[in-house]
Amino acid sequence: MSVSSSAGSVHVRAPGKINVYLGVGGRHDDGYHALATVFQAVSLYEDVIASPASDFSITVSGVDDPDTVPLDDRNLAMRAAKLLAAAADYDGGVALEIRKSVPVAGGMGGGSADAAAALVACDALWGTGFSQARLHELAARLGADVPFALHGGTAVGTGRGDQLNPALARGRFDWVLVASDEGLSTPLVYERLDALRDEEGAFADDPPLSLDVPVPVLQALRSGDAEELAASLFNDLQAAATDVRPDLDEMIGLGVRAGALQGIVSGSGPTVALLCADPESAQQVQAALRESRIESLHVHGPVPGARILS
């Protein structure tokens, strides 16, 4: 991870993510679930600019409703900066400017990308010189998606999603993203998943502590074959998310009819990710959605994780 800064500030860019596979175990007594997931970082980014300051502050741009992004310790980027300061015995502060592009509460890890970017930016700004492994350790204390935003690419996440192993993904995968004006609460989606499973009696009283990603998912990524990956897309949270928001299921169907290979709810939603055969197909899907007055974004993956911009 190279270090560069300009005019006393450091500019870091970190990607949003799609979970191309997300298996969720039963809820344990501590409230957590075992996860087996495959993250893919995509070309939709959060930008964080860190500048010297005596105290900690955040400003945010790129959101329609500023109230959707907290500016205090509820913000993962603020917590990341303070966590790094405590770990490094740094007694100053930082002014963080966050420029958002990833949908807020959209299931694409925008807040986690902010946190990863803040860790990298403050490490460079303060000259703490922490190793990648040390930054990963701090990131894992902030949430399951934060370590992945540091590394990017494609990775298998196990445990609570924070135990990462790189996954080989050849070539490029093209996605059309349909965001929603209304976010979805991740805790709410997990609660609904637990309730649905209780109704069905789907899990034993003692759920497994670890899960595995199915081999066909990893084979599809290694092959670089979009059609093969489309057949392997899966998200355990999708049933809960579409139960709360039936329109998400309708959006996936619309996207497939428009020419996408398959669609999936990204993470806990509500962003819908439509996998397409190639860039041209993605543009055709976008055009078809636009005729239905649905705006979308064309992104691709995998892309690198948090990095400093010169």
C-alpha cells in the first residue's frame, strides 16, 4: 500500500461490494450468525479525504437526504479514525470529508468502504505506518464488511464474514445495479430471516459455527464465465428482504426479462444486482429499464480495495 499526500491531506478511494453468494447460519445466543460469503468489489466508489485537525469531524456529500448519514460516533468512518488513533496513541484529530456514491443502507457496504478508507487515510496522514495485517485487525473490529473493503478483489468470507481468503476470479463481470430510494435496515432483515426460519423449523437449536461456500460458485469465478456464475448466485437474506419489500423480487424479474442473466439482492438489500453477459448486454439492460423509467448503474468487478489516490 503506497503512501502519498497532497497539501496536507490524503485522498483514499474504496469500493462498494456485491455478495455473489451469501449463506447465513442460524442465530446463536450472542445474536450473531455464522456466514459463508463471496464478496466482489465493484466499480462504485466512496471517496474519503482526511485533513489535519485538532478534533474529529465529518462532512458528507453525494446523498439526497443528509440525515441518512450520521456525523458522530454512529458513523463507521468516525469510529475507524478514533480506533486507529487509540491504537497508535495519537492525540490529535482529523477532518474527514466523505463523498458518497454507494447507496446508503443499500446492502453494498458503503459505510464499510468509508471505514476502510478512513483507516488507510488516517494511517497515511498521521504516519502511523501500520501493516496491512494490523489494519485488517482493526477493520475486523468495525464490522464484517470493512476488512474486505480494505482488500477488494474477490474473496471468501467466513466466520462472521471477516475471515477472508482471496478467491481467484478471471476476467470481468458486468453488473447493472438498481438502487432504491428507501434503505433497508440490516438488523431488520436478519430478524425477519430468523422469524421465517422459526416458522419453518429450518434450523436446529444448536446451529453450526461455520459454513462453507459451495464449490460451483468458486468454479464459476475461476472460469470467468458469467452464465456459470449466474446459475450459482445465491443469498440467504433475499427471502427476508423480499418478504419485507416484495418490489425487489419484481425488480429482479424485470431485469431478467430485460436481458440480464440473473439477479440477486445485494447483501441485506435493497439494491438489486443484475449480472449480465458482457458490457454490451449490460447497456442493453440499462436501456430497457430506462424505458420503464427505472434508473440504474453499470459497474464491473472485481476491482482493487481501498487505495490512496495521487
